[in-house]
Amino acid sequence: MTTKAHSPVRAGGQAKVQDRPAKPKSGRLAALRRLMADLRAEWRKITWPDRETTRKLTLLVIGLAAVLGAILGAVDALFVRLWQLLGGL
């Protein structure tokens, strides 16, 4: 008789073979429902910024993007001029 390595051994020396029970399909549905409930609970914990804070932060991001774009554009123009002066090696 074949035995599984992690099966409990009976007093008679024979191993008791146990099959795993099949998971019910409703387990997936229950898990999905639990996930949705958890998502709703987390969504309620979010504190949204007020209109003034949103406006200030949006302007800050736009301003920083413009400044960084100008800096990178200037560096790119500098490298293009250097490349032209060197003869386009």
C-alpha cells in the first residue's frame, strides 16, 4: 500500500490517506464580497483635500513642470550648440 509522507500513521502501521475536500464555488463569491466590503471601508477613510488646497497644489505642479521643462530645454539647446561647434563628430 502506498503512503503519503505527511499522512498520519495509524497504530497498525498503515497510513491513512486523506483527500482534500473540493473548495465550494461559493468561497470565491464570499471572498469577492469581503473584498468589496473592505474596499468600501477603506474608501470611507479617505480624507479629500478642500478646494483651496487642491487649487494651490495643482498650480504648484504646473509651475514646477514649466520650470523643469525650461531648464531641460536650455540644457538641450546648449548640447545642440556644442555638437554643432564640434562639427557633429
